[in-house]
Amino acid sequence: MNTANEPLPPACVKLLHEKARRKLTFAQIASQLSHDEVWTAALFYGRAAPSLKDIRLLADLLNLSAETLEEDFRMAGPPQRAVSVSGGTDPVVYPFHEAIALYGPALRSVIVEKFGDGAVCAPSIKVRVEKVPRGKTNDVRLTLEAAYSSYQSW
């Protein structure tokens, strides 16, 4: 599902089609590419750029033409990373709005693959903030933990 309201590039449509047809998960594909499953899902939604090695591995894994897949990615241009974000410009808060807008479709797909069709329960979210030393600078590690409720059939 592409929630950004723009059509997916042809390469992404092919990748998603073959992923579904072969009943593969993003985790399975990511392990073949030596990438994270969320990055891999972002690639499938046009939000990340594959290397030539990634294209060849994907083509082999999904039985696609590497030349055609490479041409499709080249014709699509750079990944679609321009996202519409509301919520102000606070330099601490804005990047989190942007990250969710950018990686939202990928996160949703990975969560649904792992847990089935459902919803994250916002009122139950627990957030932890950690400082991660990186030489002269520090990184921020956020951990979000929430209940996940499956949609029911009746």
C-alpha cells in the first residue's frame, strides 16, 4: 500500500508483485540483500535507492531481468523522499514527523507481515530514550512499544 498518493515506480510494482507471488517476507528478502527489513520495504515503496548489487540480487531472487529492473530504477529517478509533514519545524520533533511520513508505508508493511492486519494502539505506547555515544557526538535511540490489536472478521 502506497499511502503517499503517488503512483509507485514500475520497478517497485514488479518487486511487490513478485514478493507477493513468491510469498516472501521483507525479512527474508532483506537477509539476501544484507539490509534491514524496514530499509528493504522502503526500497519496495520507492523510498530508498538500490545499489547495482542490490538490483542483481533482487533480480536473481525474484526471477526478474536485472537489466530491465536496473533500467526501471534509472527511469524512475531518485527515490521519492519529499514528504508532506505537518507539526511545525522544531528541530527535535520535526525529524520524527518526517521519518514516519517517509518510512510509514514500509513500517506498516513490515508490521502487518509480522502481526497480521490490525492497528497499533497509540494510547498504550511506551517510549524510551537512550543516549548512544558515537565518538565526539551522540546518537538518540528511541524505542516505541505498543499493543497491537488485530482486526476481527465476523
